[in-house]
Amino acid sequence: MGARVDIVQAMQDGRRAGAAGDRPTACPYPAGNLLRSAWLRGYAAARPLLNEANPQ
């Protein structure tokens, strides 16, 4: 696979993990890896903000 494909796949995997409620420590990539950054971006996009989840 090419680098772009790997990055898109990592973002999609992160988004699925965030939507499923997994912890961010579930990321399968080591620190310093570009794919870890992509995974975490996807994860963050899927997780609701605290204020959105619990409006007061």
C-alpha cells in the first residue's frame, strides 16, 4: 500500500475506535509514527466534546 492509503486507513480506524468508545491508548501505532497522528486525528473527530455530551 502507498503512504496515502495507509494514512487514510489509520484515520478511518481511529474514527471507528472513537465511535466505539475505545480509549485513545488503543492506538496500535508507536509514538513518533505518522500513522499514530492520523489514527488520533480520526479518533478525535469521532469523539464528542465534553460540553456536547453533557450539556448543562
